[in-house]
Amino acid sequence: MHIPPHDNNNLPIIDRNNSHVPLTYFNIVKLKKAERFSYSVEDYESCVVPATGTIDLLVGDRVIEKVGRRNNNVWDGEPEGVYVPTGQTGEIICLSEKCEVFIAGAKFEQTLEPFVIRPDDIDLVQYGSDDTKTHRKIKHILGQKQAGKVGRLLVSELYTVGQGGWSGFPPHKHDTNRSPDETKHDEVYNFRFKPKNGFGMQLLQSENSSTGEAFHITDSSSFVIPAGYHPCVVAPGYEMYYFTILAGLSQRPLVQYFQPEHAWQIETIPGIKDMIAKFK
């Protein structure tokens, strides 16, 4: 499901218990200097990631200072974030002239401990190639390095490297719990393009259909993936980024099931097996 760019007025884009992706939560919060925003999502753990700007974050009796290093856009430096446990309130205070903040959540009933993610805590994976039109970089904000500190939530930033090309390829899905071949993970994206007038296409194909649907995605498009194979592509001349939220039903590690007729290409894409392993 495509959610076109719009001013959400700091209200959740994907609220708790969404009918399509009930395991996930997603909000974009925009503030000006000294403005504050408080939130609490019952039964969901969350991660606060400034897309741009710098914030302080209050979590319980903790003050986590100066989170966020990017000024202009998501290409302008490394990400940072804060894990907010289930049942706790996060209060965002804008320190810069303005900020745009992603809040990613996953359904999880236990209450863990808050922590901050700095650039040294990011797990970087780069794979693919220009020749295979699959060259991309992944920055895991809540990834393997945070195993044991998080319940069901995986949060990453994905970048196409160069201009044009495919992502999420070969086509894969993760809509069924059938260990060890696949796990059930709901997923939500938010896209950005450089230059901002760039665009791409998000494909969505059900397991039992010979063809799928194509959606025209632009800067700030969000996309909900409840089920099905879901590769995407960016137009030539543009770079693409997408903020990725994955929420597992029964476990945090992701096991992707690749579409059988295209799975052979796993053997042709440099580094893709390392990428797959990083989600587990």
C-alpha cells in the first residue's frame, strides 16, 4: 500500500494495530527550535532517529543529549538514534533551527532499557555492483550489534549507490512463519530521493500471482508491506534512500524467502549473502 507524501501534522502515519501491518508503528515529527513533542505507544517498543537536525531526548529519568548530526538531508552524515522501551514516554526537544524525526516501532510487550546509538554503533553493509544494477549500502541502526537489547524491532537506512538501479532484489518476501525458511515480519518504508524531484517504482506481488502491482514513489512516499514479494527500483540519474522498519511476529532475526524463479541471481550479486546474514 502506497501512502503518498503529505503533512501528517506529527500524527502517526502507521498507528498501533494498523489493519495492514499491526506489528509496526511509524511517525514523522517535524519541530522548530525549542519545540517539544512527547509520545508513548502502548505495547510497542520504538526507536527515535533524526532524519535531519539535532535533538535531546528524555526517556524516563534519563536525558540523552545531542542526537542527530545531519543538517540538510539523509545523505548529510551518519545516522544516530535512541531506543525507547515499551511502556515508556519519549520527549523530543529540538535543539537545531528545525528537525525532522522518524519514530519506528514494533509490537513488544516486555520493557527493556533505553540506550543511544551513535555512529560507532552502526553496522554498515555494502553489496552489489554497478554491473548487476544492485549496488547499495545499508546502515543498520538497530541491527545485530543491538541483539539482546531489543525485542522485535529492526531499523535500517538503505541507500542506492550511484544513480539508478534495483533494491530488494532478487524479489523476496517475509510474510509467513515457517522456520527455518521464512519468518513473519511486517515492514514499512519511507523514501527520499536526491535530487528531491527523483522517483522510483515499488513493486508488490502476491505469492500466488504471476504479476503484481507497480506504485510510483516520490520524495517522502511511505510504503506498507503486509505480504508479498517487494523489490523496488530508482530511475536513472537519481539516488534513492529508504528508512526501513521491520517488526517480527515471533522473533527479531529476519529470514527472507526469495522468489524461486529469480533466486538464482543470489549467486551473481557480489556480497549479497553477507547482506542476508546481517538481518539474522
